[in-house]
Amino acid sequence: MIIKGKAIKFGNNINTDVILPGKYLELIDPKELAKHAMAGIDPDFPDKVSDGAVLIGGKNFGCGSSREQAPIALKYSGVKCVLAEYFARIFFRNCINIGLPAIECENISKNIEEGDSISIDLEKGIIRNETQDKSFKTNPIPEFLMSILQKGGLIEYLKKGD
Amino acid sequence: MNIFEKILARASGKKIVEPNEIVEANIDMAMMHDLTGPLTIDSFRKIGVKKIWDPERIVTIFDHLVPANTIRAASLHKTIREFVEEQNIKNFYDIGHGGICHQVFHERGHARPGELIVGADSHTCTYGALGAFATGIGSTEMAAVLATGKMWFKVPKEIKIEVSGKFRNLVTPKDLILYVIGEIGEGGATYMGMEFVGEAIDEMSIDGRLTICNMAVEAGAKTGIVPADNKTNEYVKERTDRPFTLVKSDTDAVFEKIVNVDASYIVPQVACPSSVDNVKPASDIETEVNQVFIGSCTNGRMEDLRLAAKILKGKKIKPGVRMIVTPASQDIYTRAMKEGLLEIFVNCGGVVTNATCGPCLGGHLGLLASGEVCLATSNRNFIGRMGSPKSEVYLASPATAAASALAGKIIDPTLQ
């Protein structure tokens, strides 16, 4: 699975309350949730990523509440993959479970600038910054998580696994 | 093995497990609430399984938007009620019958030492106070648990928090956990299990243990735990008929990290905007407050309300300050009423609400306007958490909150 997109960058400790503020948790339609992605920190975010983007986070990305609505809002706003130094664990699981690739890579935020063209080979665990002509190796996603991602998320995985 | 390894080994049918190993474990109990339930139900239907794995092991509690504040919230509640009936879920706590999920769950006997518990809410780690391995998950994962009763876990490394000494007067378990998070940082325990041990923990009440385990996730931990002792045994036995075993770390268990704290040196702590690890002594802060919130799954229990009432009794909160007090459950509400605590809160100028998550998540009451400041006994002070992205939240103990409501600014209750 190869993913391509322009980088949009955030700092450390981006929590799920800023990714999707609590007042939007009543919404169910993913497209409605997407309109409020990153509302707590960058209200213009959905416009910036609507053509497809790779989100770059720092340390502890997605900390806080277990709200799955946070990664859903990101996915449906146009984010194709989230790269971070490391994730808060519930957010990481939620991403994989809804079929949004989430990859940990040390020092990633130092090596990617906002707007850089990024391509990611999920199976090989290779991230390429095409703008800066640099490549990085990440820990490949464990096989069984990869198969969940390839099916498009945990629901599809369980459906076809029956 | 340490306590986390022992519980995961038992739940996955193995003799031994090691950190970073991935195991598939059988879930003992699962919990969902009114904001994560509808998405769970939607995902469950998509999986295509007709019946949930075990109606006795699912607990459903309404607490985030109760009573419903919008037609949308009412519809979410309706969806869950229909599911509960269809699936014959017995442990259902509707509006007026329960309160905050992280109080009701164990108060009604659904948490037992040594069990593996998951909940569709990040503060599920609270039940670690009773010696269980309890952790938060998302809605889709909960749907998979409803369908299969199983979930994969990466065995966590352990961070051990050893707390010696005795707390000073008006210094509380909340001050301890804020201090610890300030020391290790917001991501300081990411993916790890946090075990609390030592003299101060042995002496600590169940209410206090629930407070410290509740906030383990604020340091990124997978769960917090206090090994079960006689106090736990007594609390749980009164509430359940199911058998359980008290689990402890072996003496030769391996820990990734040990943090030593002397409780007698801790002074009242405050987490300043906008991260939980931005912790300072309360005496260093003189910020004026517009609102004080005493409640939440962190600090809305009897011990918390008694402490706040002791400070507020016969006094008036500073004019211009709003104070909201939220007992964590219907049971606590009733007990606080009988003890005369609610009367104290109302007489000093506070508002007492029904048992709900309420202001903590900026959902349906007590929201903040731009430029306003709230001192809360809850667990998160993120940007916009309680309302406007331009409002600010400080976190502290019920003692600090009550004393600050009287002063109209954040103060150290021990210096009054």
C-alpha cells in the first residue's frame, strides 16, 4: 500500500479535544464530523486537507479522550495517513480500527516541513520526503494490524474473517 | 511477573507473558456510555453478528449528556435503549438510576480484582483502584468486543510509583497524582502500566485510589492499578456475588521505571492551562476565577464532597464566582443529601447538579465563555475542554477548589 500526499504539520501532545472538541460528539455522520476536524487548534484545517494530506504529529499524538470521532473526523476530512514520533495508545488503536494508517517514526517532525510531498510504503515501512529527497525507515506495522488496514478497518476484517 | 503480566496471562490462557508480547485475551467485563455507545452499536451492526457475546458482561451507563440537552442527544439515548432491550443487557443505568460511569461501574459491583475490563472511555483505568486491569478503547473496538468477547493487547512495561509517608492536612490523592504527572510528563507513561504502592497508598481510602488511577491515562498509561488489599476485598465483596482473586506483583517482578515520592513533602498542586503536566504549587498561582467545578469521575465522591463542604460550611463564595457541584452518582447524591452536604453547597452560593460528566467535557452545562477561567477538580485542562477555545481550565483538589471559590482566586487551602 503506497500513500502519497502533502504534509500538514502539528506539534507535541496534540489531544483529541482539539482534534474534535466535545461539543461535536453528538454528530454521527463522518462527513459532518470532518467539517470540525482540528477545530480546537486550526479551524481552516478541513479546507487545507480536502485534496488529501499526510498529517505529521510530534510526540504523544492523540492523547486524551478515547473518542473515535477524532480519527474519523481526520480520515473523512482528507487525511490519508498520520505519522508521529509516537501515539497515545487508544488513538493508535482507533486509527487502525477505522482503517486510517498510523505510523510511528522517531525524529519525523525534524525531517518533514509543512507542504513537503510525502510518500509512504506501508508494507516496507519506508517514508520518503520527495521535496527534500530523504528517506526514512520506520518499524513496519505488525502483520495482523496490516491485514486489518488492508481490509479497510476492523469491521471489514471481522466480516470477512467469519 | 508483575501484576499486569499476571492478569493478562490469566486472561489469555498462558502461563507466562512478557512485555511487548501481543496476546489475545478474553474480556471479563465491558462498559459503554451514551456518547460512545451509538457508534459502537452502528459498528456492531455492520460486523453482522446478531447477538452480543454475553449480555451479563456488558454494562451500559448514561452520563455524558444527561438529561438529554438536545434532540440529537435524546436520539442517541433512544438508540442505546433500543439496543439494550433487543440484546437483553441487564446492567443498564438510565438517567436517574446511576450517574457517572466510572463511579457507577464499581459502586454497583461490576469491577473485581484480577479482572480484565475494557470500556469505551479513556478513564476506564479508574477501576484499577480495585486491583483490576482496566483500560479505555474506542467504539469500533468495543463493537468487536461485543461481537467476540476478545481483544488483542500488547503486554505493557510497568512504571512503579512508590509513595512513602503521610499526607499533610488538606493535601489529597489528587495533589499526589498531579505531582506525579508533573514529574513524569504528559507522555511519561505511554503504553505502560502504572502500579501504585507504598505506605501512603496502603493508608489511602478507596475513593482516593479511584482518583489516582483515574488520572493514570493523563500520563499516557494503559492503566493504573493499586494491588487489592483488605480494603478492596471489603468494598468489592459488599457489591458482588462473583468470586475473585487478589493479584499482586511477584517480589522478583521486572519494572521499567520506579518513581519514589514522599507524600509528606507534597503541597497542594495545580495543573495550569493547557496540559495536565503543567503542574505548579497552588501557592504560586493567584489567578482569578470565574467558575469553580467540584465533581467528575476524578473527584465527585463522598470524601471529595465532605472535604469541600468542611471548607465551605457557613461561608459565602466570592461574589462574581459561579460554583457547580456534581455528585458522581445517585447514591453519592443521596448520601450527601442525608449528611447535609448539599445544603452547605447551596447555602454558600453554589449550584448542585444531577450526577453527570457535566461541565468536564464542555458538553451540556457550565460551559465557559471566551476569556473565562475555571478551576476544576476534573482531569483535563486542554484548550477548549470546558467551552470556548479562548477559556482556560486549571485542575486541583476539592480542598483547593473550595478554598479558591471563597477567595475568588486560586489559593493554597493549607495556608488559610
